[in-house]
Amino acid sequence: MKDIATPTRTKEILEKYGFSFKKSLGQNFLIDPNILRRITETAELTKETGAIEIGPGIGALTEHVARSAGKVVAFEIDQRLLPILSDTLSPYDNVKIIHEDVLKADVAQIVEQEFTDFEQLMVVANLPYYVTTPIIMKLLEEKVPIKGMVIMLQKEVADRISAKPGTKEYGSLSIAIQYYMTAETAFIVPKTVFMPQPNVDSAVIKLLKREKPAVEVTNEQFFFTVTRASFAQRRKTILNNLTNQLPQGKEKKEAVIEALSQAEIEPLRRGESLSLEEFARLANALYPVFKS
């Protein structure tokens, strides 16, 4: 069967339906079948695996996922793409398209309805750049029962997600995702394999859910509040950021210094130098001071 993701076939489909790209939806379609094969290989899909896709476009990645997985449920926000997907994916009876914004959808409920026969669930998607982080965090925070994600995103964001302490890419996003998942960049995707061509290269990242979070914290929400506060101004010390960003932080400065000491963290260090374990110790020491 002729792949959707060749420049010629993509052009044919777009011309047939008079489709024009919407910049506001971050639409960049892949036109290289080899990249799509590598994505599905990275996801290690089998017929026992269910797959969730977000933003299928004209179905280029969807068809590759459908060939390997047992069932694919894809969320598409753009109504104009529905007739195209109905046409391009007609050979695959294991694909369901849901016309909904994934950020507003009850994904856990949809998973319960659609994947009752599947023990394993992977998210495989070429995510629109402008909503990458909110989508990943929604799936994690809502505890959607996935094994992991193999997603294509802006290379810069992939670098931030998989970053280690002490690097300029390391920040609250690295911590939020690595708290729930292991993260590794699988491969880089040049901007030349997209239509229209974006301004930057992409990367495919593989995230696998940990059996339990990487560290033990008293309160998850507060842990993330502390990590975000610690990176609010990267050049400032951890003490400065915490007293400026946490509610009544300035009034509670002495207690913050005490909590830092308890967590064995030098107040003059910067957030980017702290490991996940140190952030956990710090959040646990600060929690009694700030819990309302």
C-alpha cells in the first residue's frame, strides 16, 4: 500500500480536498515514511498494544501505528481534516478518530471505553509545538493509564525534558516529567522532512512511566510549586527565588533558611544545580511551613 507520507501523495491529498495549513494549529505534516517507521519501532508496538495519537493530520503517522498496534484512537481538533482522514485511513479498521481537543477531553474515560481489551497503552504522536507541554502534563496529572509516550516535538523542548541537573536546559519541566517518567531522546528529525517546513528541527523522545514516582514527596502539588519557584529567575539563588515566589516567602525567610539546612542544601545554590532527590527533600522540609 502506498504510504501517505510521501511528498507526492501528501500534495495529491491536500489538492484533492483544497486543504490549507492553519498556523494557529501548528500543522506540519511529515513527508518521510522512514521517520514514521522509526517512530513506530521506537514505540515497540504489538497487536496487544493500544495507541493514542494526538493531531493525526492527514493520517501519515496514524497508518504506520495502525499497521503495528491493535487499535488506534486519534484526537483531531480540526474539523476540515475529518473527511480526509476518513478517506486516507479507510483501509484500516482498527482506527477511531475523535473530533475533540485533547486538552478538553476526558481521556481516562475514553481509554476505559475504547481499550478494554488492551493491557498496554502507548501515546504515539507528532505533537503540535504550541501545546506540547500542556498535553504531556495533562496525561500525567490525570493519571491516564499509559505505559509511555513516543512523541515528536521541538528539539529544544525534548532537550529540556531529558535534561540533567547542572545544564542550562534543566528546569521545572525536566523535573515534572522525570518525576513520573524516564526520558531519553531517541533521534533528531530535520525540519526538511515536513510540509510546510518549520523553522526548527524536531526530536523524537521516548518516555516510559515509572512504577512509582522517582522520589517520595509529602504533597505532589507543593513539590511542583517549589520546583517552579526555584527556577522563576534562573540567575537568582534558591533562597532568593523561594522567598520571592512562595506565598509570604519574605515573612517566612528564616523558616525557609531552616528548611534548606534541614534538606542539606546551601542557600546560595541555584535551582539548576539541584537533583530530583534534593528537590524532594527541600519540598518535604518546606511543606509544614507553607501548607495552608
